[in-house]
Amino acid sequence: MNFDFTEEQTLLADALHRCLSEQADFATRKRTLHSDTGWSRALWTVLAELGVPATMLADTDGGLGGGAIELALIARATGAALCLEPIGSSLVANLTLARLAPAGLRTRLAPSLAAGTRIAVPTFESPYTVLQATRHDAAYRLSGTARVVYHAPCADQFLLAACTAGSTIADTLFLIPANAAGLLAVPCTSVDGQRAADLHLTDVQATTADTLISHDAAAVQWSVDVGILALAAETLGSVERSIALTIDYLKTRNQFGGPIGRFQALQHRVVGCLAKVEELHTMVFVAAARLDGEPMLRRTTIAALKVIACETAQHVGEEVVQLHGGMGVTEEMEISHHFRRLVAAGIRFGSRDQHLAAYTALRFPPSQSA
Amino acid sequence: MNIELAPEDLAFRDHIRAFVAEQLPAAMAQRLLNGGKIEPSDIRTWQGILYKAGLGAIYWPAAFGGQDAAPVRQYLFELECALAGAPPQLSFGVRMLAPVLMRFGTTEQQRTFLPSILTGETWWCQGYSEPGAGSDLASLRTAAVLDGDHYVINGQKCWNTLGQYADWIFCLVRTDFTVKAQRGISLVLIDMKTPGITVRPTVLLDGTPEVNDIYFDNVRVPVSQRVGAENEGWTIAKFLLVHERTNIAGVPWSKRDFARLLGIAQAATRDGRPLMEDASFRAKLARLEIDLEVLEHTNLRMLSAAKPDMTTPSILKIRGSEVRQAISALTMEALGRQALPLVVGPGDAALTEDALTRGVTASYLNLRKLSIFGGSNEIQRNIVAQSMIGL
Ligand SMILES: Cc1cc2nc3c(=O)[nH]c(=O)nc-3n(C[C@H](O)[C@H](O)[C@H](O)COP(=O)(O)OP(=O)(O)OC[C@H]3O[C@@H](n4cnc5c(N)ncnc54)[C@H](O)[C@@H]3O)c2cc1C
């Protein structure tokens, strides 16, 4: 047994870290955050040249054939850098396409998705959706609303999950163009500064041949699970960076005649955070390793991962702000941006309690206690 | 022992309740109960209404326009106001400076400054903290050098809450650099219009400029605006800490926030089902209500005690901030994904107008401050540990 990364994986992570620390340092990111679009296409292009969006696509489709570990490594780096570009979202959409889409759809879209000239993002964070897919001959009509869809304003394609007649959870996956007739996007900004939109669909035409990825509830759940993995890995990157920033602050902020980091009360708080991060680190890669494995084990592991990720995000987020004193609650400081990212990560893809309930239902169904 | 309110206190509470129902502007109350931002004009308007009714500061001595109200009554007053949707009173004048002036100020200072605090006409801000003097307040360095009958003040204050609206600031300044830090500090009152003062807002993580940096560049302040003796500032600041404890736990605000949480939870759904059908969520609500109940009665136990003790206020500050922060976190959780949008793009009037979600996430972010300011929770723990263990 080993938890080591391959040489290629290490190279990928290193290259990404180097690229982001050079091209997406905090000052640059701040300008991007306050720009009109709220993300940098220039940075996206650089990342595309590095092969980031291609990583998730099959090598036979012009991609790099990466999987869950690569996804986690990339998301972790983008979380540390608080990227505003649609990286996690597009990785999830691309991997879903690579694994589940029929050949026609895949070969048509993969080259541009791999090159980064086309961006696809998912519109769902759980199988529960109010989007309905009604069949009419060789096409579906999609209607309903998807709320706060991350990165929707920069998407060319939406990976969409909908319920067919009689189903209460989503059982179909589509990839539809963002400019489809009948689709209205109302933009908003999330608490972490990332741009999003509410999508209102009214009888959007989705032909089976051009847009249907899968008609299978299990496929929808798998894609949701990829999304949870990406978000948890991003959270890992953000908490790791937050703790590094906090340790720096404790060493340099002087009160009572010396650095505040000399107070044991504060040292122990940092150690509490570090322990949480160790747990999340473990779970991210355990979940990544199990993503393509047995579905039931994958489901419980992903539910456990989100429980740990939510708890870690809240605990570490609140602690690092507190340890910065007043500076922690200012817009100016990087730490407050990590905090907001962690707040959003706690909400997105379902709360701790929702995932704890899912885990409980799988592992300890009521019948067993009888 | 009788833990119930005395009949006179109940009558007092009913009187306040009726007064607030009649006098608090309905539109303001509606907005504030639904998460709207508290505007300076709300605070001024409400203080004016309270003043006209003789309720401007009920716990002040009658001689200064108060009613000599006991701490429990002050609590009841604040609770009724908070639950009905009133804005808070501006504590800097009414709560912080006024008791200091009554105790340490000259008759002239009392005559000059107290009336306009009571009417709400003068907006005060607090100038204690400095970039290098946060928890270690005594290390403050803003210098006040005597020049005839004036002090010449140079330095920088920071974190001045709502200082951009302030007419006056009360400042701790260093009047002696040669003695032990605590012994060289004085309290001075400064007109914000005095030449040499620059105010620069600091944007907080919820996007609002709630605090300010204030720079003093050769600001001349008459010696007559010093409160108490020269170098007595630290003693005065400590006096204030001991006296500023009626509302240290913030129970009225937590109760108001809890009521909003309940409203939101009752309207919320999770995975297509009413949130209140979820047993684990209901258990969290219950647990939080227990915390609130404990907090309220611990607060009342302290307020009604004949002899103040030194550690309870610190513990109430810690628990009060934790409970209020936990309420804000659970409120955000109850909203689920609806809590994500912080700023809503043009065109989505529905979300911005939504009374259910307004301000919930911003408030969670903003209330992180509760465990940081007014003596951080770590400093409060140090105070208790020092007093109880003392090693
Ligand atoms: C929103 C807001 C409003 C404010 N309003 C005002 C105002 O109107 N007027 C005013 O004068 N000030 C105001 N303050 C300032 C506030 O009082 C200070 O922020 C507070 O005293 C903490 O100081 P600091 O921010 O410098 O943190 P630091 O003192 O640098 O503390 C950083 C961290 O170290 C911890 N720490 C420090 N010393 C110790 C120790 N000995 N043992 C263990 N832990 C320790 C702290 O608890 C904190 O977690 C405000 C602050 C905020 C955030």
C-alpha cells in the first residue's frame, strides 16, 4: 500500500502551483475579482495550455486521460490560489463527458473542451432537482430552474441533470449549449466572489442525438460525486493555505512585547486546525481512489468526505479568522477571502447534515435496528 | 429565591412593550426584522423618539435625565426594543462615555456633553485601538504633547466603528512616554471637525465600511477636553469595562436573531421536503434554544446580584458571542443554497427583495467580530484564568 503520487501527478501539481503563484497571486486575483466578468480568460488560457481542461478527457479524444487523483490535485491547487476561473466546474463536466457520453457527442465536443476554447459547467449539486425533461419523439423539452449555478456566466455548455416523467430524482444528463433558445440566465455573485447565475429553462429543446449523455440515475449520482470530490479537494487547498497564512501571522504580529504565536493557547488552536486538515487530506485521496470503484463504497466514502470537508471548512475558517484578530474580518486580507470560500464550500453540494443522513441511511438503515 | 420577574418589573415591561408598539416606526422595524442594514438615520431617529418619551437612557441617574433603572429593567427595556425591531442605541455615547463623564468629568463637561448624547444629536465614536495596540491596548502610542493650554495630538487610531459619521471621538492617548505603559495614558474628547484629522474607511469582509482608520496630524485639543486627571486614562478605561456589562451577553439580539431563524426554518425546504421535518435540524434548533435560555438566565442572575463579581462578565461575553454566532450559522444553514448569493446582479429583483434571505450570510460574516472586539474571547479567558488560577 502507498498513498504516493506518480511522477506525472507530482509534475502536474508542481507545474500548476508554480503557474498559479506567478500568474494568480493575491493582488492579481483581487483585480480579477473586481473586474466586470469576475474571472480571467487570460489565466484560463494559460491553464489550458498547461493541459488543465484536457486532463479529464480521454487520450483517444485528444485529452490526457487523467482521473480522480488528477482532478483532486488540480482542484487542491486552485483552492489554495482561490481561483475564480471555472476550473473545478469544467473538470467535473469534462470527466463526466469523458466517462459517460456516447462516442458521437464526445468526439464532437472533446477537442474544443480539451483546448479550453469551449467551457462546460455542471448545473446541479445533488440529484434533487426541479428540472423536468419531457420526451417528444427524438428530443426532450427541458423546463425548470437551477439556482446559483457556479460559473454559468462563463460557460458555453451546461451539463444538466433532469427528471423524466415519474422520477423524483434526476435520471438524465444533458449537455446543452448555453445560448439555447428558452434558457434565461440571471447572474449573481456568490459569497466567495465567484460568479454564478440562476438558470430558468422554458421548453428548451434537447435532441437525443446531440445532447443526451445518459439516461441513468446512477450516472447523475456519479457526476454529483465527482463534483463533491472536486469541491472537497479545493477546500483542502484553501484550508492548507489558510493555516500557512495564519502561522505566518502568528509569527509576525506582535502584542505584549513579542509575537502572539508564543501564546500556547493560540498554538493549540493551530494544532486543532492541522489535525482537521490531516483528516480531510486523507479522505480526499481515499475518495479519489474509490471514485471508479464499487458504487456503494464510493457513495458512503463521498458522503463521509463531504461531512469531513464541511466540518473542516467551518472549523478552520472560523479559527483562522479569529486568530487574525480584527485583521481577519477585513476585505484587504487574503485570509478573509479563504474564509468566504470555505463558507461557500460548506453550503455547496449539500450540508454536513445532509451527507451525514445519506451516510447513515446507507450504513445503518432503520431495518437493522429492529 | 424567586426567579420570576416582580409584578412591578412585569408592569414596566408591558409599559415598554406598548410604548415600542406605538412609537417605533413600522417601516423601520419591518426592514430591520427582515435583515435590512441598520442605517445611522435609524439610530438617530430612534434615539430621538426615546428621548422625547424620557427613555433616552433609563439606567442613567435621574439627575442626568435617566430613571435610575436597575440592570434587570435595562435588560427588559433592551429586550422589548430588540424583539420589536428597533435599531440598537449607539453605545459609544449612551453606554460608554456617559458613565465616565458622570464619574470622572467636570460639571462643565457633563453639562456640555451629556444632553446631546441623550437626545442622539451628537454621534460619538471610540478611539482606543491602534495598529500596534489591539489586545495589548496599553501599548498605544498616539501622542498628546502639552503646548500651553492645548494638547497636540499625533498618531493613528483604527477600527473606529461608524467613525465616518462621528461628530466627536473619545480617545486614549499617551501623555507620558517615560513611565510604565499603563501609567502614561489619558482620555481626551476630540471634535472630529478639528483640523488635522483624516478618516479612512476600512471595508470588512461583508463588503461594508463599518470601521475606520483615523489619523491625527498635529491636532490641537484644549486641555479642558481631557476627562479625569492626566495619566488617569487607564483607570478610567478599566472602570468602563466593569460598568459596561448589562448588555455584554447581547441576549436581546440573540433572541431577535433566533426568532428570525425560526421563521426562516419554517419556510425552508431541503431536498424537496420541509426543513422542519428533519429531526436532526430540529434537534439543532432545540439545542441552540437551550443555549439561549441558559445564557439569558445566567445574564439575569448576574444582573440581579447584589455584588458584582469579576469573572462572570467575561464568561458572558464569551458565551454571548458564541451563541449569537451559532444562531447566525444555523440560519445560514437553514437557507441552504439560497444563502450563497451575497450580491445579486442587476435584474434579479426577486432575490434582493426576498425578506427571507436578506442579510443572512452577510450577518454570519459580520458577526465574526463579536469574538474579536471589546476584548477578544482569548483575552476574556486570560482574565478569568488570571483571576481564578492566577499562577
Ligand atoms: C468590527 C470591529 C469593530 C471594532 N470597533 C472598535 C472601536 O469602535 N473602537 C476601538 O477602539 N476598537 C475597535 N475594535 C478593535 C478591537 O477592540 C480589536 O480588534 C481587539 O482588541 C483585538 O485586537 P487586534 O485586532 O489587534 O488583534 P490582536 O491583538 O493582534 O490579536 C490577534 C489574535 O491573538 C489573540 N491574542 C492576543 N493576545 C493574546 C494573549 N495574550 N493570549 C492569547 N491570545 C491572544 C487574540 O485573541 C486574537 O485571536 C474593533 C474591531 C473590530 C474587528
